[in-house]
Amino acid sequence: MIYANADRRELNTAESFRVIDNLADLGASVVLLTGGEPFIRNDLPDLAGRLVSRGVHPRIQTNGLATIDGLRRCAELGVRDISISLDSLEPANQDFLNGGFDDSWNTAVETIANVGQVMGTNTFAAFGCVFSPFNFQGVPDVIRFATELGWWVSLVPAHSTDPLEPRSFSTFNQTVQFQPNQYSQVDAVLDEIGELKSKGFNIYDSEQYLKDLRRFVKGEPLTWRDRNAGVCDAGSLYFAVLPDGGLAPCCDWRLEEHVDVGGPDFVKEYKRGNFVKPIQEKSKACSGCLYGSYPEITISARFAKASLERYSMFIAESRSQINTISADEIRMLAKKHLSGKPRS
Ligand code: SF4
């Protein structure tokens, strides 16, 4: 379940607790707290702690702006799952990809060091890494760097959309799309990534997801929904909660009518299947996406190999521990893994 979109009134802490309690009563196993930047909310650790206390696993996504105090409070309340945006080992490229935000790379490095320091080596920590024409050649470097740090890498291709059919989480910037003359380079990089995965490097994405990534960047039809008649599992395995507590099929689409996820009758009505039809009206009409979380949940539920892979990551806890080195040591490690390949 995903908390997304930024153009709505934000619930206060008490209202958010009501949403969390309903999600717990519904039997949600994982809640992804995302933004924008979720750490802009001072009560983020309280919300994550409430999830933990209700037996729900919180995963927090940050652009790297989490303070050490915020991370410490999350850790004290039992949070052990965090994802930071890291798209490149080249500081200037990372800043460019973050819309020209000065020093975003150094900010991310400080946050990586803080996570190691306050959240403990047993934390599941991952880099959310965009796969775009502006950084894809450097993605294998990010994977090698992450693996030495004990972190994981989750790839998300840049999504663009037609302004006439806007989707909330996609950009109008068409330059993020790959051109046919880049496809052979894309294939070479994705072959390298596949090889790294088979050798045990820390790539979070399933093989099925990586196959669809190759299709997505070339504008070919995706296959991760094929085992469910070409429809995703929005409304059954996942849904989104808007900042105002409204129910949404996912981060891209909204329902015509407001449904209050924190409302007193929400759990009863959801279990009766009252929201399946309006959600499926959206998901059946959707051409698909490759936003890491939704496809991976569907893939884990419907592909045995991916399911076993997730089990070994989260249940069996057989994964490597994260490295607790300083920000300066992290910068040195990044330099070591920077192969100097061109960006595009
Ligand atoms: S496939 Fe469409 S409806 Fe389903 S999660 Fe992705 S964007 Fe949403």
C-alpha cells in the first residue's frame, strides 16, 4: 500500500493513526511511506512506529533528506527498512537528475552514513535508482557500490506521459525516453546487470521485472500482468492512500469519489468488495507501469522464483548486513566503483 500524491490536504497525526489502524485491521502486511519527501513530516517516525506497534511492516522512501534525529526516532520505534534515492556515483549527474538540486549527492551520502550509524546493520536498506538515458551506463557501478555497502538497488525507469492524458507520477518531459539508436547500449547494460544478479550482487528487482524493464524502455508491451488477464492487482494486493486519506487504485490514478480510508466503515466496506469495481475500472483501462513496488508485489504473488527470492531477503534474513562506515569512506568507495563510462 502506497502513500502518494502531493496536491491534497495532509491528514494530521490523529487522523493518520486512524488510517493506519484501519490498514492494520484490514491485514496489510507492508506500508510504503513515500512522497515527495516523507521526512518533511515531523511525525513520520510516530506514524512508522504506529505501524510497527500494529504489526505492519513500514518501508520508508526518502530523497536523502532524512535527518539523523528522524532516523534515530524511526529506529527506536522498530523501523528496519529504508530506501534512499541514488541514481549515480557522479555527484554532478545525481544533482542534475534531481532537478538541479545542489548537493543532493552529498546529502544522500550523509544519509547513507546516518542509516548505518543509527538504524543498525540488520536494516534492509536499498537505493531507488532511476534508469534513464541520463544515467543508465553508470547503473552497474551503483550496483557494485551498493553491494560492497551491504545495500540493495531497485531500478525504476523514468515514466513520461502525454499532457492530454496526465498520470500523477509520470513526467511530461519526453527526453527521459530512450531513442532507438540507444537500444543496443541499453541491451548491453541490462545484460551486465543480469550477469551481476546471477553472481549474487544486491539487485532487489526480480528477473521478471528486469525483463519488463528491457521492454519498457523500448516502448514494448509489458508482461508482468499477463498471469492476471492483463490487469494489475490494484484493489486486491495493493492500493494507495492519498495525503488526505483518500483511497486510490495506485499513485497514478484516482477514484471519481472520495473514499475515506480512515473512516469508521472503511474496513467493513472494503472486505465486502465495495471498492473493487471503481478501482478495476481504472486498472483495466491502464496501459501499465513499471513503478517498482506494484509490479514486484504482483510478480512475488504469481511467480514462484520471485516469491522464494523475497522470502530469503525478508523472512529468512540470510542477506548481508549493511556496512557502518563514515560519509568520507562512502565517498571513497563511490570513487573506487566509478568506472567513468559515458552517461548516455
Ligand atoms: S498498472 Fe496501472 S493501475 Fe496498475 S499499478 Fe501500475 S499505473 Fe496503477
